Amino acid sequence: MFYGDLDDLPISDVLGGLERRTGTLIVTTRSVRIEIYLDNGAACSVAIGGRVVTKAHLVPKLLAKLLGVKQGSFLFASGEVRPERYRLPLPWLLIEAAGAIGEGAAASP
């Protein structure tokens, strides 16, 4: 298990260190708790505020918003994960999330 503050370690660095890990990453901010269940470095289920994200195409957009969070905490615990809903490798997710951030910036006036 490891944990810390997003002030000290950005979530992108946390996720980068989990590329081959299995367990649960919990990110807690002032307004929400996000749980990312990883199986060998691939997101297999994500929950926001206790509600499971059932559509895989929404996960990169969620991650893009999470990458912008600067305050909060994280905890990663190795172990079993929820049943697999999808299989989204972390490197791919980070690239897709960065693309979603870029699209949002390009759309802003």
C-alpha cells in the first residue's frame, strides 16, 4: 500500500507508477471519491462517488478531469479487484486523457 497528497505527487505520476500493478487506486478530493480498479496495469472498473462507470468511452474523459486535480489525496492498495467491465491499459488511458485535455483547450475561446 502507498498513499500521499496530490500537492506532492501529481496523479499522472501516480498512474505512471502503476502500469503493471493490480489493486485499487482511490483518489479523494473535496468534492468526490474516485476508485480505479487495476488488473496488471489496465483499468478494469472505475467508480465515482460509489457509482460504477459502465461505459468504457467515458473513462478517458474522467481521467482528463482527474489529471487537472491539484488538491486531494490518493491511496493504492494491492489486491483483488472488482469484476472486469473493460480493459483499458494505463499508458493508452493517459494518452487519450491528454488528447481530451487538448481538445478542451482548443475548443476554448
